[in-house]
Amino acid sequence: MRITGEYFEPRSSRGQPAELEFSSGKLWLDPDPGGDGSKTVQVTITKVQGRNDIYFTSGRYFHAHDDLPAGLRRMAQSRLENAISWLTVFSPMRMLVLFLIIVTTLAGFRLAFASFTELTIATFPRDWETEIGSTAFERFDPLAFRHSQISRSYKDSLTDEGAKMAEAAGIKPAPDILFRKAKFMGANALAFPGGPVVLTDQLIFALTRQEVLAVIAHELAHIELRHSLHQVIKVAGVSTLALIVFGAEDIIIENLAAGVITTWYLGNSRDFEREADQRAIEILEASGHDPATLAKALKTLYEVICDQQQLSTEACEAQGSHHWLSTHPGFRERIIAAGGEVD
């Protein structure tokens, strides 16, 4: 196969007519197509640029008048480049191969990142976690909350009992328990990484004192098991972990704090909620409270919230809302797991 074009000497912009002969995997350059062929030399390709330009080891290059044949372009490409070029040409088989490569890569990344996340959680400093939670709350507070209307004496009573439960759970220091009237979250409770725990007025008005304590035990369990931090690390991603390596602590705190807010909107995982429910039962027992109040709190919340929305419990569960149960597993499942009964 002969290819016509222009040949350029090193560092020269003046081309001259030339031909390439491509045969049996070898390439020959004839800079004098009208001559007797005595000037023809074998050349080695260093790079193919675009569809028309070939660069040789001597610094010379050749510009073809027409597109270079695929076989010639493959001579200058690595196996990876050839594989990518092969995939870019559409066919059903190649699309299937590309799909399988993407799926396999994503699955591998997910497994690797899950293991890396667990290692990060295990080695993450507790004081960093507490600072992340405090910073996140400071940013979230003016956006989502107003001042609580709960009486001081009742708040002090719940705070004191929450501190006792934290001590029984071995959480030191005990996280702050704060009270706020929610702007849009309804009956809700939040546990920021390392604390604080925030209870909304709407939740407190809906529950008895013992049921509120059961919710506090559930949120303390999230802090003890570092569930919020686990989700924040996933949200924050690799870029934040790189900041950790380089020691930019202030930036880390800001990134992770933003991740906390994102995490709340994404909701808690079902596995984390089941773990927190089971640990809450243990905390209630260890601190002298009836563990059955957790199931009662779950049932009461659904009855109140669904009644407000004038929905059946089944329809309410399917629709969801911004309340404490909306990002959690199904209430029937949780009530039964906590030892309660469902009508």
C-alpha cells in the first residue's frame, strides 16, 4: 500500500512530495517518488497524530493527503490505546464489552472504597469528629431552626437524663442535647458527628417523657457507633481525604461539615437505623429505663404524623415526610424489632 503526501525535514516547515509504502508491518519512506527508488529508507514511527500526520524517530514527519489506514495507526499505539480505539467504533458487541468494563470497574471501586471508609473511620480522631459536628450544627441552626418553646425545667430534666444514658453507654464526654423548633423538619431528632443531639419541639410535644428518652437513646447510639461520620466520609469523598493527608485541618472541617448537611438530606441507611435501635434498647436497659418505650415512641410518632396528614399508616409510610421516621426503615419492621406490636 502506497500513501502519498508531504515529507518534512526536522525543524522545517517546507514540505516536499513523498510517498510511504506500508507492507508486512513495515514502513518505507520515498522522498523522491519520481526517482529510481535509491533514496527509499525504512522508517520507525514514534507517534501518529490525528488521521494524517506521522512522526519518525529522526524528528522528521509525514503529512498524508488522505486518512491513514487503520493498520498503520495501530503500529504507533500501545495496546491500551488500540483497545480504546477499538471501543470507540460502534458495534453491539463493543458496546456490550464497554458496558461490562464499566460495571466491573464501578463494582471494584465500590468494594475498595467501602474497605477504605472503614479504615478511615477506625483511625479518625474523636476530637475532629466533635469539631465537625459542632461546625455543622452552627451552619445548620439558622437555616432549619428557631428557638425552642419547651420549658426550661423540662429541657433540663431531659438533658440530665440524657447525660446519664450517655454515661451508661460509655460515651465520653456526653454530647450536648439541644432543643429547637423546626422550620420544616417536623417531629425530628438529629445526631451530628460527635454531637450535639438536636430534638425538635414537634417531636417532644408528640411523645411522653419516656418516649423522648428512647429517641435520645437512639441518637446517642448513632454517635457511639459513629454512623454520621461514616456517611459524611462517603459524602465528602476522596478530595477531603487528600486534604487530611496534607494536614489542612480548617478546610477539612468545613468540607466535612458541609457533608453532614448533605448527609441529612440523603437519609440514614437502613442498616445503621437497625443497629441504632438495638443499641438504644441496650442503653435504656443499662440506664434503668424500660426498653419497650422505643417501640412505643415509634408507634406514637406514626400515629400522630399520619393523623396530621389524614393518611392511613400504610399510605403515610409510602409517602414519607420530613419527620424522624421518614428516612428510616419501615415503621412496622422497626416496631416489631424493638419488641412492640403492630395492629
